[in-house]
Amino acid sequence: MLPEIPILLVVVVSGIAILALLGATFFTVEQRTAAVVQRLGKFMREAGPGIQLKIPLLDRVVGRVNLRVQQLDVEIETKTEDNVFVHMVVAVQYYVLPDKVYDAFYKLDDARRQITSFVFDVVRAQVPKIRLDDVFEKKDDIANIVKSELAQVMEDFGYGILKALVTDIDPDPKVKESMNEINAAQRMRVAATERGEADRILRVKAAEGDAQSKALQGRGIADQRQAIVAGLRDSVDEFRKSVPGTTAKDVMNLVLMTQYFDMLKEIGASSRTNAILIPHSPGNLTTLTEQMRNAMMEADQTVRASNAVPAIASMTLDNSRSMDGPRRESAPSSSGNSGRAETAIPKERRPA
């Protein structure tokens, strides 16, 4: 039984050694990854994705390089041309060039730190040349400058720059507050202008509507008065024909009295009508009628007189022209003693 123990131990140790040897011989590499293999401290090769072989105890995988696109967010504080400090975030998308894995692994100790330094340098050289209001508009130009500068520098180290993006521009809080106030004031001014224009349009339209309303109202009043006059004229004519012996004066007195009582009826029926104090008795009604009739007669006489003045002037002018027609200018007498001008008498009127 004693000899069997060393044999079993040898088998176990041999198995462990074989497994260790196999583990040191084979290794795997992930997709979009490159493994760097060294032999006794010297670079040997780049191992691609899949299962790979290496010489145990001599070869060693010293690192793995990620070939996927990576992003680095760089936060920068800088000032603009008008001395306003802003916080900017520049996102740099970079990747390792597949044919320059050696340079990317050996030339740079910390690629992310190197990229950050170059972004700081480029941004702080460009933004101080631009005013704050233009920084927001020219952020794409800043990003393109960062990309072009990094692409030239990082290519020698085995890195490619896919894109550079300015993802955030944050001025000082006080500056943002003042900018918002300026924007709000401008919008309020525009709103006030629009409200004034709308109010002007409403006032103009209201004035136009009022003018048209008054014009139509005046036309209606004129038509109403014409209709009243025509109605009164027809009523007077019909009344004179129906009642023999009545005059136009009697008919007008009756019409005026009727309108007077209608007016009193309307005043009494309306609760909000202002009170009008006028004398009210049978004698006063006669006086009121006479006053109204006299006013109408005086107005009629005034109109007739104004129409007669041009006619009289025309007749006077015609008479003066007819009297001047048969006159002839007198000729001086041939007798030298008298020295008087003799009026020429027509031949047919001279005595025989």
C-alpha cells in the first residue's frame, strides 16, 4: 500500500502541471480588442479576437487595447472676449487605429489625460476671441477646430478622432439672469407694440363704424322728416276736402295739438324720461300753437325773401339794359354862338 501513495501523488501533480501548462499556452481575445504579447519583455505581436497561442513561461500578454469608439467629456472654464466666464463641456469621440496598436499602447501612458490637455489648450485659445452671444452660435466652429487640432496630434500616437462636440455652454448665473431679463424686456416691448397696434385698429374700426352709423342715422332722420312733411301735406289736403269751410290754419292747429298730446303721453309712459316743466292750460295751449305757427310763417317768409332777391336783381339788370338800348350819343352843334349840344331826335318824331 505504501508504494501506491507516491504514484497517486505524482499523477495528481502531473495533471495540475499539464492544466497549468495548457492555461499558460492558450488565451482568448474579445471582439474589437487587440492583445499585446511580449516575450521576455520585448514586444512580439498583436493578437486578434479569438483563441490564441503563446509559449508558456516565455510569452506574456501585457495588455489589451480597446478598438471601439470611446467618448471623453472634458469640462472647461474659460472667458469670452467680453470678459464673461463660461463653463463648457466638450465631448471627444476617439478610437485606436487598428494598424497603430503598438503606438497607442507604448507611446502614451494615459491617452485620456493627453486628450484632455489638448482640448483645454484649443478651447482656451479660441473662445477668448469670441463674444458671449456668438459663442452659442459658433459652437460648431469651436468643435471643428478642436477635432482638427486633436486629429493632427493624436494620429502620431495611434489614435483617431471621430467627432468633437460642444454639448454644454453655461455662463455665470448672474449673466444668465441678465440675459433672460434683456430677452424678457425685448419681448415685452414687442408685445406692447402689438397691443398698441391692435388697440389702434379697434379704435379706427369703432370710429369708422360710428361715422357710418351717424351717417345712416342722419339719412334716416332726413327721410323721416320728409315723410312727416309729406304726410302732413296729404292730411291737410284730405281734411280740407272732407270738411268744407276749413282752412289750412285750422288743420295745422289740430295737427299741432294732436302731436302735443302725444308727446305728453310718451313722457308719462316713460319712467326714466327727464321732467320738462311747461305751462299747461287751455289758454297756454293756444299761445303755444300761435308761437309755433308764427315761427313756421316767419321761416317761410325768410325763404321766400331769399329766393326773391336774385329775381329782383335779375329784373333790374334786364330793365337797365333795355333802357340803354335806343340811346345814341349826341353830336356837337354846328352853330358856334350857342355852344350847346343838341340831343338827336329820331326823324319820325320830329315836328313837321
